[in-house]
Amino acid sequence: MTGYKILQAEKQGIYVLKFIGEIRLNLCSTLDNLVESITQDPNFKTVVIDLTETEIIDSTTLGLLAKIALAAQKQSHFLPTLISTNPDITRIITSMGFDKIFIIVREPASRIEELEEIPVLKASEQQVRDKVLDAHRVLMGMNSKNREEFKNLVRALECEEHG
């Protein structure tokens, strides 16, 4: 199994996040916590997300990225930036409508320094289910294609939650 890492830096309200390796469901609590802390920062202006070393990214992670993008737009009216040099990942993010909520850059950032690794949080099965549900609701709210794509998954998770 390939490893994974999330690196972070912040300067004057501009956050830089770099995702390395396979960014999947197992990181949803870590990411959700990160999204909450960033969006709660009164100095938060925007975020740059570097996916140049991301090998795999799942829909839960994409929902959390959408959440932070929408928060950035609401708080500062700046479109956040997503850097993706992997054609497969770029195709996934554009198919989800991320080109409407992010500036997508297809060349690597020239220099990113002072990034600190984010410690991975442990989460219960219920916490993970809640994060997955929330992330997919965010994706569904972005456009009708996503709504159609994830409605069955969300319905199944909601039934599981209430059943």
C-alpha cells in the first residue's frame, strides 16, 4: 500500500495544502478537522491545494475540498487554487465541476516551503460515515450531474444512519 501525507503551511491567511499519495476515506476525519480549523480562522482568505503528488483521490476527499472552496468564496470572495499535473486527477476534478469553484492550474508550483505534516486522526466508523455523508452532500449541491451521481450512495448512508 502506498503511503499518504498531508502537508500544510499558512501565511497571512493564505493556506497551502499538499496531498501526497493515496488520499482516501481513511483521512476524512483529519481533513474535515483541517477544513474546520482553516475556515474558523478569522484571517482565512483562500487556499492553494497542491495535488501534484496525489496518486488517488476519492469522492469523500473531493467533497471536503469542495467544502473548503465554498467557504473560501463565502468568506473572502477569492477563488481557491487547485494544482493538478496528473491528467487522471484533473479529469476527475473537472468532471465534478471543480473548475467552477477553483482556479485549476496544470503546472507544478515552483516552490512550496515550510510545509508541516498534518497528524492523522483516528475516527470511529460512525464518524467516518458522517464525514462521507456530509462530503457527498456538498458534492451533490454543486451541480445536477453530481446530484445524480451520488444520490444512491447518500440515500443508502442516510438509511443506514436512521435504520
